Amino acid sequence: MNLLESISFNEDELVPAIAQDADSGRVLMMAWMNRKAIVQTMETGFAHYYSRSRKKQWQKGESSGHVQKVVDMFLDCDGDTLLLMIKQTGPACHTNRKSCFYRHLQDDQWITIEEPIS
């Protein structure tokens, strides 16, 4: 079966992609990929995504230099979510934090995880 045919894209022809640090296991971010982004990622070895707000392809780090080298890729059991194991250069989040997941639920409120902002 063709690699792309194995993926269940949503009605917008997108699939969620979770970027996880290959060394620490920390979930860094979630973004959307279309067919072209998946092919670009496989061809270059660096994570490419599709921006729904800008309606265009982008390579992670194209402006910041905070690129994601993809070391492995997984497809979940339903075929509708990708997991990218990556080597992150610099922060993954546009807020300059290591991870986009820096708010933790505690006592019915979101607490910001204290860590250095690059």
C-alpha cells in the first residue's frame, strides 16, 4: 500500500502531527501536515508542516533556525495521527520555550511550568 494512502486525512486533507523529542521523550508541539508536507519531510529529513492560518507550507525553523531533524516517524492505529521523533535545534515553541506544552492543570487552573525562555 502506498505510504500516503495509509494515512486517514481529515476533510481538509490534513493530519495532526505530534513532534516528540527523540532523546527526552517530551512532547514538543503539534502541527498539521498535508501530503506535500509529509513528502517534503521524508525527502529532506526535516519537519515540514502546513499552516492553516497562513494557508501555506512551512519548514519548522525556516525563519528562527529552530529546525527539527526527523529521526523516526510513526502512524497511529487509526491512521489519523503522525508522531515525529525529532532532534530539536533551539526551542520548539514560538514563545521560545522548549515545548508548546508548558501549562499544567493543577487545582482546576492552568499553571505555567517555570523553565528558561530562550
